[in-house]
Amino acid sequence: MAKQKSVADLSFEEASSELEALVASLESEQKSLEDSMTLFERGQALIKHCSDLLEKAELKVKQLTGDGLSDFKDE
Amino acid sequence: MSQIPLFETTPHWTVSELTRHVRLALEADSSLQDVWVQGEVSNFSRPSSGHLYFTLKDSSSSLRCVVWKKDASSLRMSLQDGLAVEAHGAISVYEAGGQYQLYVNLVKPVGEGALFQEFLRLKALMESEGLFDPSRKRPIPELPRRIGIITSPTGAALRDMLNTLRRRLPLVEVILAPSPVQGEEAPARLVAALQTLNGKTKPDVILIARGGGSIEDLWAFNDERVIRAVAASKIPVISGVGHETDFTLTDFAADLRAPTPTAAAELATSISVDDLKYSVRQMQISLLDSIQSLLERQQVSIENVDFRLRQFSPARRLQTDQQRVDEMGHRIETSMRHKLELSLLRVQSLDQRLIALSPLGVLKRGYAVVSRSRDKRVVDSVKKVKRGDELNVRVVDGSFNVDVTNKSDG
């Protein structure tokens, strides 16, 4: 894994695709126990991050105004 | 002034006769048997018989209308109070009610004719340019991060779409490009919204939508400028204009046509937050499985190494060597004991033989050993003595000396 951004900074898409790759590499590649445990711990952090993002997600709505974007309040 | 026949006793007509006469007179007028009449629908009713009844009215008059069941089923639009329609049929009289009415066999929205002709002309033109080709359709992203919405900021369509997105995929960011969706300026504003979204904010997919309405209300979505802008969009476009049965040319140009704004929001989120939660749970299971099987493999390999280690351990070598030493010791001990026993036997046998060879045993039997006193040499031949020699005679229990007085051969 070349990039090792902090889990908290990852978007859902980044976290879930890293997670997929991580699981695939754990399943297929021969790794040392230590490397595997490091991967596993990162995998658990990624899963928690993904679940949190899904649980806490709130639709963000912005409106194009002139040149920029502003928050849009519906209802 | 005409005279009113006040005292006439025999009427010239019965009600039935007069009504029939009027009916026949109206039916005989061919111009009344094939009429198009325009008005607003009111008092619409649909009793269980399946026939339809309504009144067409304008600002100053009203006309009773009937659609027989057989014609009702083939009407191209559904009627309701307040609709402005053009109705086609024949004028006649309902004799029981004494009312003339229009027996309707066709109904269409007001103005449909001209607009419909324009719709067909534009559709043919766009088709000939290939704007509606299936090969032009871009795939809709499965999991958009950002969704652009072009609609009226105050319409129910926007509320429906936001509610649907909030329910299905609250992870997304919505960029609303507000635009009027009907009226004179709508087409230009819709085009500008499409271009702005394509240029700056670059959502993954664009929804262009409005709620239901008459063909005139939806007309902006049949505007050539709008159709071309939808076809030219680099970002995939989902259209959700009007109700299920409404088709606009924007629908044909879009990459995907949804029957309603809500359906457009659903089609833009084919993967929902529930699907994502499920897949995260699946990945969690895979992760746990993989680490568990890895640990099991490690366990097995540790046991394997342990076994091999123990095979080659110095302790084992020592045990083996010790055993060999013990074994050697045992063998040495055995062979020594054997040798000793053999020696002992030999010694015993030598002893027996010694005893047998001892001269004492012979002396016991009465023999004597004779030796010369002067030099202690044993006398075993007459030649070793001469007369006068002193000899020593040894017998079993002692010895004595004798002198040689005579000698003779054998």
C-alpha cells in the first residue's frame, strides 16, 4: 500500500476501495504475521470509518448562485 | 302582434312529438354531425355504466356532453374538471330530458394539434442528426458522489428528489442548478444550467426534472436548444419530466429516462446506503475470515517447526549419545565378564593339570626323586652317578641321603 493516509481523512469511496484491496491481499498473498496483523488493524479501522460515514451521512445540498455555491435549505 | 290562441282545445304537438321533431331536425343538419368544439370540462362524472358525462363551458354558455363506453375506452386523454379540451362528436337530443347534447367520440387537449405537429417535426430532425442514438447513451455511474439537479427551486419535484436521495444515499452532495421549468425564459435557463454544471462543479450525474403538467407546461423540455444541450452534456443526464405517460424530446436525448422526478433520483442511486452497509459487513466478515485462516496457518507452521526443532534438538542428540554410551558400557561389561569367566576356567583347568603334573602326586604313589647332593641335579640316568657319590632321595614326606655302592645298566 503506497498511500497511507490517515483513515479519518478518507472518503467512503477511498476507504471502501482500500478495504477491498486489503482483504484481497490478505486472502491471496503470503505475508509475514506482523505485516498481516498491521493490515488487519488498518482494515478494522477502515470498517469502522466506513460504518460511521454511512450512519452519520447527511445529504448536503448546495445551490449554484452566480459564480459560486451556497448552502441550500429545503423545507 | 300575433294572436295567442287562448281557447284552442286540441294541441298540435305532444312533448314527445316536438322533441323528436327537434332531434330529427338537428340530426338532419350535417354540419352539426361532425363538430369540433372547445371548452372547459366541468361536472365530470363516470358512473358504473362506463359512459362518461360532463359539461363543456366557456365564459357564457355550457354544453352537455356524453361519451359512450365504447368510445370512452379509446380516448387519448383522461378527463377531469377544469381541463381545456377540444371535443369532437355529433349534436343530438336526449329526448327523455329534453336536452340537446354533444355525443363525443374524440377528445384532445386544446392546442395539442399545433404543438404535436411541432413535436413530431423536431423529433424527426433530432433523430436524423443521430441525437437519440442508443450508441450515444453514456452509462450512469453506480455510486455517484455528487449529483447535479436542474429544476425549479420551489417545485414539488425538487422536494421529491431530495427526499429520495436523503433516504437512499445521504452520502452524496447535491448541486442544485436552479432554473424555471416553464415559460418563455425556461429553455435558455435550462441550457445555461446544463453548461454550468458541465463546466465547473462537474457532478457525476445530472438530473433534469419537473413535475407533471399540460403539454404546454412541459414544452420547454421539447425546445430544440434544451434537447441539443442535453445531448451535448459530457456528464450523463437522467430526465424525469412530468408523469409516467408524458414523453418529451429531452427524454429521448437523455442517457436515461425516468417516468417521474422521484424515479430519476432512484435511478441515480442504484446502490443505496443499505447496500453499502451490507457490503461493509461482508468485507468485515472477509477480513475476519482471512486473518483467522492466516493465524491458523501460522499455528500449523509453528507446530511443524516445533516438531522439526525437537527432532534436531541437542537434547535429543545427547539422549541418543547417552544411550549409545550406555549400550557400549553394557557391551564392554558383558565382554569383560565373559573374558573373566573364561580366564577363571582356564586357571582352574591349569590348576588341575598342575596338580596332575606335580611330582608330589607321583611321590605319593611311592616314587622318589633322586638328585646329586653336590650339585642338586636330578639323577635320571645311571650315567650321571658313580660309585661313592652322595645322593639325596626325596620321598613324599621327607628326604634322606644315600651313598652309591654299586651301579649297573638297565
